[in-house]
Amino acid sequence: MIELNKGSNYQSLLDRITLLESTLEDRVDDISRLSRLNSMLLAELSIYRSQVRKEVYMSTREELLDDDTEYCCYCNEVKSTFQCCGENHFERFRDMCGEQQLSILENI
């Protein structure tokens, strides 16, 4: 065990320990503030992404409503000269039910 005399070396060590403790408390406070800030930024990012998703969804939906492209009623593939899933029923986006429209929008 190290013995410390109660002279200036001892006081110097106590001062350094006090300074280190203070610095450590400041760093812990900084980390707490950064953590709170990070949480707020993540919440704002989530709101922003939801808004962007909604805007993209709405603009894409509007474009598809004006489009005459036909989609398979069963697999939602665009009608082409080749068969998609073997069925022969096609409809335009604007004629589909809401669930089917949503399915197509989610896969774009």
C-alpha cells in the first residue's frame, strides 16, 4: 500500500482527483444532453419520413389514376404480351379496389 504524506503532494493529488471527478461529471452531463438531443432528432426524422412517404404515395397514386396501364387482378403485374400468373383478367389502377391499389403502391 502506498503511503501519502499529508504535505503538498497529498493536496496536489486531491486537487487532481477533484478536477477529474468534475470533468467526469461534465462528460456525463454532456452525454445525457446528447442522448436527449438524439432522441428528439430521431422523433423528428420519423415524422419527416412519414410525411415524405405520404407525399410520394399521394403523387404516385395520382399519376397511376391518370394512367391507362392495365394490371393483373391476381398478381398485380403490368399487362404485357407474356402471361404473368396464367390468369386473363386485367384492370386499370383507377378501377381497382383500395386494397389492391395499396398493394401496388407498396411494391413500387
